[in-house]
Amino acid sequence: MAEELPPAFSSPSRAAAGGITVKECEKMIQRSLRTPTVRFLKEQLEKAGCPLGDNFIKAVNCEEKVSGGYMPGLGIVVCSNQMDLQDDVNQVVTHELIHAYDECRAANLDWSNCAHHACSEIRAGHLSGDCHYKRELLRGYMKIRGHEQECVRRRVVKSVSANPHCSGAAAKDAMEAVWDVCYNDTKPFDRAP
């Protein structure tokens, strides 16, 4: 029986509105699996008792303008039609693997709980390099000091606000409530990469 993807994700073979094809993205995912950070995260997931199956990371075309996502029980999707570069794919895979790690190590992680979701987004944003200075510069944000935390905050609110259980205000409040604990939690890394 084929796994069902939520409506925001579909799987035709051609890139929908730009980006790369699903086939090209699948090849990039395979290359991503050989990068040191992704290999480390995979090893840590295995040590925690959550090995990744062969089909855990999938390339799909996405109807919404998102780069990818983690879906509990289904795995990770990378939106091929939003990808252009190998570095983009590596970034999405790393970010989403941190969510998978969080779910693996937390016995009671509830994605409908705004604080739980915000915590995992804080960790993924901080530990994946999403908010590296170079990425922020390419997005048009040119702040010299404090750019990383500002970026993580901005991206957490955006992501958690997309959760149907969390309005914009609830997303921001949840983020603020868990910020210090979650930002400083660098597991499975010794320190933020």
C-alpha cells in the first residue's frame, strides 16, 4: 500500500513551477546522505532507536511554496520544484532530520502543541545552518549583529503559524516561552554547528 502524502505535496515527475525534477532531486538527496552532518544525524537517530528506512526521505513536487517538511510516521519530503542547488537540498534534509531526531528522543512530542512545535523549529533553525549569515544575505537580510537569532525567531513564527493549531500570536507566545531552553539544547551535537 502506498503512503499517502498530505494535499500540499504531490509527486508528478516534472518540476511544477521551476526548480528541479523529482528525479534530479532524488539524486541530490542521495548525495546529501553522504555529507558529514547528515551522516552524523542518521547515526544519532539509529543510536536513539529510530533508524531511517530506505524511503524515509522522498523528493516530491509541492503545491505550496515550501522547501520540504517532516511528517510524523511518513518521513521527510524535499520539494523538488523549490530546489535549485545541492546546498538547498542538504539544508532541507538537515533541518528535517533534526525534527525526526526530536520526535525520536521525546516520548510525548505533540506537533499540535504550539510549544512543542516551536521548540523543534527553534532547534532545527539554529542547528541546521538555516540562518547562516550567507543564507540571510541571499534572502535580503543584511543585519551584521544578532542576525542568527533574529532569523531563527522569524522562521519559527512563520513555520509554527502554519500549524492549524497555532495562530500567529500563539506561535509567537509559544516560541518566547520555550526559547532559552530550546535554543540552548544542541543535542545530538556537542555545540551548535
